[in-house]
Amino acid sequence: MFAFPFILVVHAWGMGLLAGSNAAIDLRILGVARGVPLSAMARFYPVMWFGFVINAISGVLLLVGYPTKALTNPVFYLKIGCIVVGMVLMSWVRRRAFPRDPNLPGNVRAMAVLSLLVWAGAIVSGRLLAYTCKFLLVDMKC
Amino acid sequence: MLDESLRELARWLRGSELASIMNGAWEWPIAESLHFIGLSLLMGTVGLFDLRLLGLGRRIPLSALHRLIPFGIGGFVLNMLTGICFLTAAADQYMYNPAFHLKILSMAVAGVNVMLFYTTMFKTVRTLGPGENAPLPARIIGGVSLTCWLSVIACGRLLTFYRPPAFHWCFWC
């Protein structure tokens, strides 16, 4: 159990990298820092994928530690839903929006707003997991 | 003497209006959520700027990327405010916590580092166009900044596991 706190540390690093870099790209699409060529921001994608991979691994480890705690909590599925939408948007934006820079169609901006919302949603629901837990273990309430 | 006045301060903070608000049902989780959003904003702006200083995404002009920094500062201010809420509501849990001491130390180093950056390197760095490398001192500053913020996050996450009085090994606490 000594490893548990350090898995949480890695999960927080990955969150900052993945959600934070996505927010930076979304802000750029929404018109902040127009001097940054979107195509050059593709270089940050490996950083975001690195954040995603370390969080997938640390997340699975946290889930294995307390499977009942997460799986009996609807907030957990909300968090996973937000992450799936966020990752799909992240890939969509790179394929569809980056090549059309600087003449981005309006729907790309809507996607950037949606991306900001789902990443904030993933963070908030992740944090609330600790407070909305019903069962810690199958036969043990929180 | 110092110890007694620290205890006195902790007691006074605990009895304050803000502390009783924070101890409501949802105030603490909401403040924590905002604290994590602020953290991500800081990482996604200052962190990417540091990575550019270190040589990643060289096609991006640094002056243009710097336009994102105000959002990182916004995240930092949000985290200072929510952080003060936590500190007020459970002062003794932080004052005698080694993880909190290291967190403050990491932020202090990051603070000196950022002052060094703006007083010495910013003028040079902002003129760098696409494809140009930052000079070595600016790269070092970028590396120190990234290390400090990762350390701040790690210490923050470890805070709960080093709450007093469980940790007697901490000789300075």
C-alpha cells in the first residue's frame, strides 16, 4: 500500500499534462495566441499522449485497488465518458482543424468549447469520486 | 515561543468565518475541484512554455506562445485563493506537515526562477522566431520551472498522507 500515494501523484501529473495541454490548444482555437501556428502545436501531442498513457496505467491500478468503490459510483462513468469524448475531440481537432488553420470553420470553435467543458468535467468528477463513494468494498460501506 | 504563536494562529484560523464555511458539506470538494482545474491551466500553459524553452515545438515563436501565460497566472491565482481556504480551515494539518513545507519550498524556488527569467532572459527569448533554440540559461530556467511545478503537484497530492501527528521522523516539523 506504500505505492498508493505515488500512483496518485502520477495520476495528478498526467492530469495536468493532458487536460492542461488540451486547454492550451482549445484556447488557441478560440483565438488566444493567434501567432502560434496550430500545425506546430502538433508537437505537443506526444506530451498529451504520454499524459493519457500514464493516467490510463495509474487509473487502472487505482481501479484494481478499490474496484467496488469506483464501479458502484455513477460519477465514475461520468468521468470515463468525459475522457472518451475529450480524447475523440483531441484526435478530431488534429485531423480536421489543424490543416485548415488559419481559416477555421465555426464548428471547430464549438468543438474547442466542448473540449474545455469535458476536461473540466473529467477533473471535477474525478475529484468528487472521493466524496460520493457508496461502497468501499463489496461488504463495506464508505 | 514560535511554536506557541503558531498554535495560537492555527486556533484562530480554525475559529474563523472562512473555516466554518469550508467545513460545510460541499465547499471543500468544490474548492478542490477548482484547485485541480487551476493546476491543469498552469501545467498546460507554463509547462508547454517550459517545454518550448527546452526545445520541443521549435516552430512556435516564443513571443506568441507567451500569450497563453496569463491563463496560467489565472490558474495560479485561483489556486492561491482556494489554497488559502484549505489552509484556513485546517491550519494545523498543514503547518506541521512535511509535504506542505516542501510544497511551499518548491513554489519559492519557482518564484525566484521566474523572476530570474523575466529580469535576465525574457528580452532575448521574446525575439526568437520559429525554429530558433533558446539560449542555454533560458533552457535551464525552463527545466527548473518544470521540475518545481511537478514537485508542487507531487507534494500537494502527498499532503493527505503526511498529516500530523503520524510522522515523527520529520525533525523540523
